[in-house]
Amino acid sequence: MPFFTDSTPHPSRILQAVAISLVLGLTACGGRAPDSLGIPGEGLLPCPDTPNCVHTGDRHPAGTEPLLLSIDAQGLSPDQLVAALREAVEALPRTRVVHSETTADLYLHAEARSLVFRFVDDLEIYLGAESGELVVRSASRVGRSDMGVNARRVEELRGHLLEQGVVER
């Protein structure tokens, strides 16, 4: 009696079904961009009560250091500063800038994707017109824990900005 009968799916059909399920599952991990992105008035929104968010302006989680502009960076035009920020952000793995604007304030939004499951984290940078502090908020779109990914991302960004001379120690 043959192993495969007319009612048994061919192995290639099973493989196709698994591949389609995997693709659909992995692309769903990104989630939709939250409505809480952007500048609601006086800076970036605070982090939710979950451990998957870092906010340098609110020093969240406790012990998070601010990113203070260097004297040299304070002399840059808004366009020059955005270019430097864009370069530092895009040096982060699997991260791309999706929006930036310079009006009276400076704002930049980027998306970072995890390597395997393609989870999306939102990275925002805000600089008020009269401020000397870059406020960075990095948060996961889905889930509760991020295993420290957003904190490491903010510190890696800090390292790139230090190398460029944009922020000071």
C-alpha cells in the first residue's frame, strides 16, 4: 500500500502551507504604528507601565541618563542636526528613519525591526526649540517585555552620537 493516497496532501503542498503560515505570522509581528507617536505638546509621551520602553527625558527606567547636546552641536543648523541624527539612527541595525521634521522643534521617528521575528520598535527623538537635551523614546509596539533591547538601542545610539560629537558625556 503506498504511503501517499489521493486524500493525503503531497509534501510540497505541506511545505507551501507551512511557508505561507510562517510568512504571515512573521509579518504580523510588526503591529500598526501606535497613535501615541509624535509630539503631543511639550515633548514625547511618557512610557507605558510596561518594561519594554525607554524614555531619556523621563529618566525611565530609573537610572537612564539624559542626552545633552554638546557645545559644537548647539551651533549646528536644524538641518545639520537632523542629518547627524539620521546618520546615527541609520547606523543602528535594521533601523530606518520614516519621518523627520524641523519646525520650531526637531522630531525624528524611526522603526527598528528584530532580526528573526521582525518585531517593530519605534524610536523617537525630540529636541525642543529652547532645549539643550535630546529626548529619546524607544518602545516596542507589541508585547510586554523586550529583554532589554530598547535600553541597548538607546545606549548604542548614545555611543554613535558621542562619536559624532553631537552629545556630551
